[in-house]
Amino acid sequence: MTALDQLKVLTSHVPSHGWELDISGVVSEVAPGYLRVKGLSSAVKLGDQVRYQRGERFEFGEVIRVDADSVMVKPYSTQSDLGLGTPVKRVGKLSLMPDPSWCGRVVNALGHPVDNKGPLRQGKVEAPFDREPPRAVERKRVSEPAVTGVRAIDIFTPICQGQRIGIFAGSGVGKSTSLSMITRSNSFDSVVIGLVGERGREVREFLEDTLGEQLSKAVVVVATGDESPMMRRLAPKTAVTIAESFRDQGQSVLLVLDSVTRYAHAARDVALAAGEPAVSRGYPPSVFTALPELLERTGPGVEASGGMITAVISVLVDGDDHNDPIADNIRGLLDGHIVLDRHIAEEGRYPALNPLASVSRLAQNCWSEQERELVLKLRAMISKYEDTKDLRMMGGYKEGVDPFLDQAVTIVPKLYEALKQSLDAPSSQSAFSELAQML
């Protein structure tokens, strides 16, 4: 038994009186991606937080591996200029105390304000970062429609309060713009936005130009691309934790994560640093465990609370490969997927939603019978129109031979024009009525 174990046994019989044993170790190895600390092996668990002093301020790290004689710590800071022998103290699990007054504020992944508006008021209930999702049999049913304000989405892939849907696309096709348009919806009591791995210059543009007055009912969690993998891995959990707190208060919450792929990249960096093997295109097994753990926390709450988290999540498809391991895994976890097509974007049609590849698994709860029949017919027309594109370009199309094709050639170009919607355009209030007027 080590001296530290003996000390723990002795103190286990001492009344707590509100204080906790101060357990520390020392840095024994410094590497670009991690620190190795001796003296904490028997006192910490995976996921515990530690604190160390760097210069005149304290910084934090997370235990990502525990060995018999040392632990591996991944710092939240990108700097690793600590010296050997630096004291490292156990802190415990991270938690937040969200409050409704956080609306209108911008915080980092640790829940600290970064908008120069002063300290945050702390709520009354402590919320852990790794909270368990509600039990499946206790969750509310999802049935009430939610208007996003984006015509193409509200017609072809409508969503419900409490639904989780993904926006899948490669880089530069319009994921962030589509998410920005959805955040202006008036169907929700509050909005929680997680900007994960974003470009630093885009943050102020998003806050001031896109959100504008909507910022007053939104909490924005920011972890830019230059921050450490630990911060980018933590930011979605911070956003989900805040959204859960609002849901527990009975609110209908819109959670926007942009993007969950960068969360997977950050989780991969941490797992590889801990020594996990790569099993699928460089991704370790724990990444595919972390994704459902995060996403299952969203959605409807328990019946008693009455709150909902409607999650709209962007998925960056690497190399435009929609069978990429992360995209394929997330598609199976969500309640629908909106596919943005690069060819449609190149034609100048935004949002570049592909109606034939996009699916909302809860659309039947949003459409009336007439609307459902109309959407099915419009999809059939689009399919016919696109399938005969080469034939028409070669001059092989003759009017009057196929009445359904004649109808598609007449209506589909007008439909494409009607579905166009810029970021500056007002939000759609009644998508089917507006479509009828435009056609």
C-alpha cells in the first residue's frame, strides 16, 4: 500500500465538515499533446478534471488515461510550456449552473463569458457535463410541428418540436447559412448555439448580422478552430448541458450545433493521444460511442417537465462522401437528414437542398393528407425532370409524348425558383401558401 493509499484510509474515518482532501501530483512528462502526472493514479478517474498553475493563472486539464504509476492529462490550453515537477491538483467533475439570464450571452466551452459583458449569474441547480439522457420509456412523444422559416425545409423535410435532424454537406455548400436561417424561427422559447471549430472571423458576423435581435433569446457557446481539441470536444457538451437546463424548466429549446463533425475530429485527437487504436479511417472506437451519448441527450424531456430540445446539427461530409464513417453513423442516430447538394449550389439555388435525398422521419406528423400527396407528386416530378435532363439537352424531348414529363418540364423550374431563399429574405410563415402563390 502506498503512502497516499494509507492517507486515504486514515481520512475515510474523518467527518467531512464540508471540506475535501487536497490531493496533488507532479508533472513527470511533457509532450505536445498531453502531460503525464505522477501521484494521482489512485485518486482520480477517467474524465476527472485537474488544475495546475501556469504563470500567474490557473489552467485545467482532463484525465484521459490512468496507469498504475501515473495518469495522462490532456490540457484545455494549447500551450504546453510547463516544467517537470509542476504541482497538479485534482478538481473533480466539471459542471455548470445555467440560468435564464444567460440568454444574450456568449460563453466558451468551460462556460466562462467571452463577450465582455461581465460575470454570469449562476443558477440554482448544478448541471453535470456528462449527464445521463432521460429514460426512453419516460420521454414525451414528439408530435407538434415546428416552423423553421425555410421554405424548402418546411415543405420537403418538416420537423417537429423535439426532433433531431442533421444538415449534411461538404464544405462551402451552405450548411452554416441554412442553420443561421433556422435560428431566426419564432417557434422556440430559447435558442442554444454551439459553434465548434468555426473560423474566428465568422463569430462576430454570426452574432451581429445573422442573429441580430434574436441574440436576446440565445446562448452562444464558441470554440474556434484554433482552440485545443479539448475545448472543441467540450463545447457541444456545454451547449447540450445549457439546453437541458432550459428544457427542464419547461421551455421549447432550439439547439444548433455547427458542426458535430469537428466534435468527432476533436474526440479522435483526444482518443489517439490516450493510446486508442484507429479502427475506421483513423477514428478510434470511443468516437462512435461518444456520438450517441451526446445526441441522445437532446430531444423530448420527461413527460412531467413538458420541455423539448429540437436539435438541428450540421455534419461536414469529408470529401463529399456521404458514406464517410462519421456521416453514416450520425445519419442512423438522427430523426432525419437534410442533404445539401454541391451541384445545386453551383447552379446558384440556395438553400441547396436536394429533395430526393433528404428525409424527415417525422414528416407525417407535420403534413396534412393534401400536403403529403402534393409533396410526393412534386418529388416524382423532380425525379422525372432530373432523370431526363440529358435527353432534353440532346434534343430528344418532344412535347405531347409523355404528359407527366410535360407537366414536370413546366412546373419544376418554377418550383426551383420558388424554393430559393436568401439569408436576407424574411422567414417563411406558411410555406405551402407561399409556394402556391409563387407557382
